[in-house]
Amino acid sequence: MNEIKLTGVETIDDNNAQYECDVNVHMGAQVEAVTNKVAFAGASTPLLAAISPRFGTVTGGTTVTFTGTGFSAVGAENSIIIDGIACVVSTATTTSVQCVTGSRPGLIPTSLEIYVQNYGRASNQ
């Protein structure tokens, strides 16, 4: 095996600080269970608490502030995609990230993805 691709998002309704998940390797139609489990720690997961402002213009140029915990203080280690369009990070701390929106080409589905390097996607609860 020379390449591994991890895909998917699992939502777990659990209040424990740590959760262990089973690991399965899919090789075509064949599925192999791995004996080791993957542990997820809530304290290691970036958490989004608030967004300001909630709306901006379709022409872009709106500075948006995301507050929460677990962000990187290194701006380049935070990736924010709003409605499929990169929001360029201008400042960052471990508790807030500011970015400037790009223009939206017409009516597109709304989405938000915040990814912190080495920690994964931010949870918005």
C-alpha cells in the first residue's frame, strides 16, 4: 500500500471528553477491520463559538471574525472556506481568526469549513 486517504465525517452524540472509534480499511469491495482504535479528544478539536458579522456582500471584501478555541496563532495554519470560496486569513490567535471574503459568483449553496493544520476541522456544536 502506498497511499492512504481518510474521508468522511462522523457525528458522535457523546459528552465524554474522549471517544474511541473503530477503524476499517476498504480495499475495493473488501473491508478489513484494524485492531487498533482511533481516539478523538474533544480538547484537541478546534471549536467555533461565534461569527461576526453573520452576513456580507456578494462582491466580497467583508472582514469576518471567527471566535472560539483551538485555532492556530499562525494565520497560514487556518483555512476558511465560505460557500466554497477561500476567505483569506488576515490575523489569527488561538481564540479568534479574521479573514476577508472573496466574491460570490451568483447563487450557490451556503457552507462553512474551518480547518486548522494538525488538528482538523473545527466543530460548531
